[in-house]
Amino acid sequence: MTDFEFKTIGWFVLRCTHFILGFILFGVIYYLGMFTSRVVREMDKDMRKAIVPNILPAYFHWLKWEALWTVLSGFALFFWKIVVLGHSFVLYSKYALFMLMGMSVTIGITFTIWFVILPLQDRILELTKHGEWTEELDSIVWRSRKFAHISSWLGILVVVFMVGANYFPYL
Ligand code: HEM
């Protein structure tokens, strides 16, 4: 394999990995928001007690590390582009502005997942142990749903920034 092939294949593999991680992240977070609001609410007590503690922890684990891997894959891609492929990076450019906005929103979402959504989900787990639907559970479920849905909608914005970074060269 020539040096050129190695660099371009690496770029392709990293790029695909990055897209896939990003799309899965927003899929999982949207699903989690929906599951813990509508589905958990509609279940009867026995079903809730039986299903929620068995399903949610696997999602928590997945979501937590998926968010981190998406951010890391983005930085790896950035490193590859600038250092390995040797592209120039102009700080005061539309590319830098779009990238910075995409990165900041993603990092914000990752913090929200780690420090807001997952702690709320832990509480949901605790409160569903016995299956009853209480007022406290109701309010936590809606709060968590709100954050999960806002985060998944912001995902669309991130894609617009990421894709937009390479477009509109005249800007
Ligand atoms: C901190 C987080 C992130 C960083 C550092 C990052 C970084 C990058 C970099 C360096 C590129 C290559 C741009 C280029 O070709 O010049 C890229 C592309 C891309 N990223 Fe991200 N990214 C992040 C989060 C995300 C997320 C959450 C998504 C959501 C789905 C995403 C979707 C994309 C897409 C679709 C492209 C392809 C753009 C194109 O082909 O024009 N990124 N990202």
C-alpha cells in the first residue's frame, strides 16, 4: 500500500465511522426520549416493573459511550485532515466557523447526556422498581423527554454545520 493509499483509505474509514456514530447517537437518544415517556407511561404496573429495569441500563451504557466516541471520532477526523493529509486550516473562515459550531453543539449535547439525561434516567430506573406511576416519576419522565428531544433536534443542526462546512466556498 502506498503512502497516498494509506492516507486516503484512512480518511474514508474514519469519515464513515464518524457519520455512522453520529447518526446512531441521535437515533438512540430520540428513541430513549420516546421510550421513557410514552412507552413507560402506557405500560401497566407489572409490565413496567418487569421490562424497564431490564432494558434501560443497556441503553444508558450505549448512549454514554456512543456520545463520547462520536466526539472522539470527530477530533480524529480533524487530526487526519490537518496533520496527516496536510490541509491548511484558516481560523477566520466559514469552514472553521461551521466546524466550531458543530463541535460546540455536539459537546454541549454530550454534557447534557452525561450530566442531565442519564442522571434523570437513573432516577426513572429507581422509581420504576416497584412499577407504580407516581407524580414524581411523571415529572422526571417529562423532563428527561424534553432534554432528549431537544438534543436529537439539535443533531440536525450539527449535520447542517458539518456538511455546510465544505459547501458555499464563496462565503
Ligand atoms: C465534537 C464533535 C465533532 C467533531 C470534532 C467533528 C468533526 C468533523 C470533521 C473534522 C469533519 C470533516 C469535515 C471535512 O470534510 O472537512 C466532519 C464531517 C462530518 N460530520 Fe462531524 N464532528 C463532530 C460531531 C458530529 C456529529 C454529532 C455528527 C452528527 C451526525 C456529525 C456529522 C458529520 C457529517 C455528516 C460530516 C460530513 C460532512 C461532509 O461530507 O461534507 N459530526 N466532522
